[in-house]
Amino acid sequence: MGRRKDGGRGRRPTSYLSSLTSRPRRGAGAVERARLESVCTPTRVPWVRIPPPPPAMNNANEGIMKPFVLLRLLVSAAIGIVLFACQPTSPTAVRIESIWPSSGTIGTGVTIRGSGFSPDNNDVAFTHHSINFQGSSTAYLNGVASPEGRTLRFKLPELLGACPFSQMKADQACPAIGIGLPVGTIAITVVNRKGSSNSVTFERVKSEIEVATEVIYSSPSYEVLSNILDEITRRTGGGTTAIGIRECGGGICIDVYIEKDVPELSQKIPAQIENFVVRVQR
């Protein structure tokens, strides 16, 4: 017989379990290599050879064969565990665990806790049936940051954007419009480069000034005020007039501005509308 090419020493046996483990891809960084080695590289897994049952064994010797069958099952299970544990993991999915508070007015501070948030480019999506822009019932608060990837904080906005910036390509443009945040039950999700989260509900309620504005606008006295200001503008040849509803001294006030006054008309302006004080500035 001729001499073996390996010098007679033979090839060193390789652990079958070791050959199944994942290895870092070429060019992988140190962090990824360390992660794979710590998770998927067993420490000196011994080579286990399962001897075949003796040829003489047959159905009559079924009781003797059971230990061999059990040993094969145990080794197969161990190999399955290694394969399962060493499958490549996908990036952390975007998920909302909680939102606090669950209701609020415009300007309310909102905190969303969860996982899979991006450091600087999360879009908070607000979905409501009364939102309608190009057939979509969803509008977005863009660019919400989460340095640690688990918390988003923002103030409930009055106006939203039309597009999720995190999903747009470099050559895409978004219409520069403001979409009002409607009152009622809203579905909120978080969208970023990793995908879209589950949905949670938030109740957007009217603020005190929103309620007051509706009451004032529906009052007959407000219509009287508007007609007086229109007549002042006509008589002065285009003098500016304006009405503003705002908070003042712990309550709600109606501010009226008149650029060019017509005293005989401005004196007819009501002092109150639905118990809200009217303040005239000339």
C-alpha cells in the first residue's frame, strides 16, 4: 500500500455540532464577531459517536434497542437546539408597549414607550376617519427622536404632515401642507426604517379655548360684531379689522382690533358675547 498523502497522521476529527454553528460574515465588525462567538460557538463540544445496534438485534430484542433509539433522539434534539439558537436574528421590530396619557388636548405632553425606535427619525402616525389627504386617512408628526430606542416624547400637535419622512426616498418630495389633528379616538403607530409598529388608541379632546370658540362662533352676537367690523372696513376704505379668541387672566377673551375707527359704529360693539369679555383695541 502507498503512503497516505497526509503523512499517515490522519485528519483531525471535527465536531459535527461545531460545524453547524454560525460564523461572522467576511468583513463583519468586531461587535458582530463577538456577538456571534458568544452566542453560537460552543466551548469544546465533544465528538459523540453513536454506535449502531448489534446486527443480531431484531423485533425480539426490542427492549435492548430502546437505549440506542433514546440516545439518537437526545443527540438530534441537541443539534436542533444549536441550530435554532444560532439562526441570524432580524433587527428589533418596532413595537409600542404603552402611551401616556391616553387622552389630551393640543399641547399635551405625550410619552410612548416600546422598542425598535430609531435614534433620530421616527414618524408618529395619526389615523382618523376625518383625515383625508389624497385618499389617505393618516397624517404624521415627523422627526421624533429616541436616543435610547425605547422612548418617544412629544407635544400633541395642532397640525400634522402629509408624509412619513422615514419611508421616503431621496428624490421624493412631500407637499408642504398642515393637516389638522381631529377630535376623537385616534389610532397611533410609530413608523421608521425598521417598519411600522402595532397600533394604540389616543383620545384627542377639545381644549377650553376650542369649546369657547365654537360657542362664540355660533352666537347671534358674534354675527352682529362681524357685521359692524365689515361696515367699518367699508367706510374707511379698507381699514383693517380683526377678531381673536385667546386666553386672558385665567379665562377666555375676545379681542377686536380696529385700524381706522368709526366711533358711531364701534360704540355698538357688544361688551360680551356668551359671557366672554370683548376687548377693543384701536
